[in-house]
Amino acid sequence: AQRVTQPEKLLSVFKGAPVELKCNYSYSGSPELFWYVQYSRQRLQLLLRHISRESIKGFTADLNKGETSFHLKKPFAQEEDSAMYYCALAGGTSYGKLTFGQGTILTVHP
Amino acid sequence: ETGVTQSPTHLIKTRGQQVTLRCSSQSGHNTVSWYQQALGQGPQFIFQYYREEENGRGNFPPRFSGLQFPNYSSELNVNALELDDSALYLCASSLEGLTGEFFGPGTRLTVL
């Protein structure tokens, strides 16, 4: 069974501080991992996917298969990063199905 | 701004009733996935439609059903509504059966 765990429901940091949003997954095959973000009063949107190996808005995420983790990191948080962040997994024959974590609310204080 | 639209925005129904939610996918996208998001939870996969055929289903009872039309728009139907069906229903569109890249704004369903 696929499972995604985001251990922190809330995360607060100050502007300019590094931020790391944790994500652990459970999947027996080779998963595809994603981070989605939802800003206040906006729709859910794709932030990044691990196969792209890209950095979006200064965020990066590395897939660690040994630790089954896909943590989202940014070296210097900005106030506009305050949002709900969801980690999600897709894989195998259910490639089109996303399994989401419960989400982490990130608040960046001025 | 993405092109995925959903209607209606909000809906109030009573237990036992039936409801139809609608989704228009991003232009050119032939795959639509539906998700249920209960308050304080991440979205949960209901099912996916690819070229008018169901292409995967999550752990939801048969009273949750769907359709996809030739123009790739989609409907989610829920029969015999229960209080626990109160949630935000999201649709996401993508190409060729892949994961939902573009989400709609959602329909907030309240069952009384």
C-alpha cells in the first residue's frame, strides 16, 4: 500500500531562516514524488516533482530511497512562502493516482 | 491561471440525496482525476478517467461514480449522500493518464 507521512502539521520560521518540510513515504516499487502548494485562497498547484530535479521558487527536494524520504528545503524562507504544503506519491500501475500526505502549514514570520 | 474549472462552487444537500459535480479540464488534457478532501486532511483519490474510460479507482464505494465526455469534461456523481461526504471535491486534469498537474478550485459539498 502507498502511504505518505508529513510529521509536522505546523511549521513556523522567521524570514531568512532555512526551512525543511519533512515527507516520508511507504511504497514497494519506484515511486514518483511530488510537492504541491496551496497559497491562501488559491487552488492546489504543483510545486515540483523529483524526476525534474528542478528548483522552483528556491525550493528543492531530494529523493532518498534509503530513508524513503522526500524532504522539501529552502535555504532562506520568505514571507510569501507561507502556505499549505502537501507531499504526494504516484507509482506503479496506479500511476495516475496521487496519494497525499496530510499537509504542513508553513508560516514565515517577518 | 490554469484552465480547470469546477461547478458549482458550493452545494448544500441533505442526507440520502444525490449530487452531480462538474469539471472542465485544461484545454487539450484528456485525463481527469477526482479527489475528496475532508477538513484538515490531504486530498484522497476517488477515480480517474482517461479517454472516457475509468482508469483507476480509490477506496470509495460504488455510490461514487463518474463520467467523462468526448470533450474531456467530467462529472462526479454521488448517490445516497451521507454526512461524511461533506468535503471539498477537487478535479485535476493532465495528459495521457499521468498524474494531475492542474487542479480546479474545488466544489465545497455540505451534507446536512
